[in-house]
Amino acid sequence: MTKETMIKVLEYKADHIKAKIKPQFFRDVAMTLKEQKRTAHWVPTWYDGYADGAPVWETWECSNCRYEHNGLEDTLTDYCPGCGAEMSEA
């Protein structure tokens, strides 16, 4: 279940069922979601020629959410801007 889906479910329960949930419950859920660590890696998807016999990759995507990053390898970030996953070596 994604973070957004869980939040919607909790809001529905709180608003429509009139459940009396203590604020500490929401803090506990938020901490649990925060502690879940997602990892992914950058997958090269398009290259523009070769340098020293190796392809020069210019387009990459996140293995988790398919967020597309345009730029050379040295411009890749440690976290995906699309889903927030920490990028690891694949």
C-alpha cells in the first residue's frame, strides 16, 4: 500500500466512519511510513554515441517509479525525485 493510499484510507475512516482515533495513532503511522526505506537504481535507457568504445548514456529512469532523468551519468542524484527512493548500485 502506498503512502498516499494509506493516508486516504485513514482520512476516510476518520471523516466518514467518525472513528475516534487518537492523534498518537496518526503519528505512529507516519513514523512507520517514514522508516520504510525504499531503494532503487538508475537504469540507462538511451545513449547518443560512443566514447572510448562504450556508450554515452544520456537518458536514465528509476527502476522503482520509471521517473526519467535526462543528463549524463555524472548528473544522477542519490535519490529519485519521482518517488524518493534511495539510489543504490545495481
